[in-house]
Amino acid sequence: MAERGVRASSRSPLRDDECDLAAAQARIMRADELIDQIVYRLYGLTEKEIGLAAEVAAWPDLREVGIRFSS
């Protein structure tokens, strides 16, 4: 019998957390893709427009590359 607070399996808690995180990230990515598809259909975008939207979405955030906007 395992002592209280000690896992009986040989898997580390950190490894379990990493697996849980990876699974959650995969579900989030899939949900994002589904939301994109719903929006494209809602607005009646063509394949060309969808491609353009995907290309723009891949651009880096200008603030992340050091470009500042004056106010």
C-alpha cells in the first residue's frame, strides 16, 4: 500500500501535468479552428478571403517586434 501523499505509480506528477497541459492546448487550438470556421461561414468568406485572413493572423503583433505607436 502506498503511503499517504505518495503516488503508487512510477509516473511523476510533473509529467502528468505536462500531459494535461498538452491535451488542454490541443483542445484550445481545435476550438480556435472551429470558431474560425464558424466566423468564415457566418460572414460568407470565399476561400481566397479565408486564405488572406489566415495569412494576416500569422503576422507578428507589431508591439512584440518593438514597433510602438504614438498616441
